Amino acid sequence: MVPELPPLPALTRAEGQFIDAYLDIVDLLGKANPSRTSHTYGALRAAQALVGRVEALREALTLMHMRGENEVHAETLACALRVLDGERRAARVTLPEAPAG
């Protein structure tokens, strides 16, 4: 049986958009990571898609700021990232461990 995940914390719509855009960017950076890809076409497609997702991230943060959401509640957002598998997804952005030897 798959363990049940904790519930997603309550987020404003803009915070949800912030998290979604951030994770999309992380996924795309993982696909473009030169240490983890084997084909230029997939990395190119990921790089092309980054532009739109970065704009979505900027729009979410702009909306938060305009609504007076001037503080980022890092602990709550980190919890949301964990629930949405952010740790595994972010690991693709880093370098893989060096081979022993």
C-alpha cells in the first residue's frame, strides 16, 4: 500500500500558482540538466518552455504582492512542496553523485 500523504496546506490562489509555476520550472530545469540528459532535443524543448513558466511565476508573485501578500510563508510553502513531491523533483536539478573510484 502507498502511504497516505499529508493534506496540502491551505494556500491562497496566488500561493498555489506560485508553487505550481515553481515546480514546473524545477521539472524543466531537471530535463535540461546537462548532467542528466542524453539528447539535446529534450533539453532544448525544456529550455524553450522555461520562458512561459518563468512568466507564470512572475505573475503569481506580482499578484501576491498586489493583494498585499507581502510575506512568503516559507514553512507552509515548504510543506506544500513536500506534499507535491518537490524534494524528488528538485533532486533532478542537482548533479548526480560522482561514481566511486
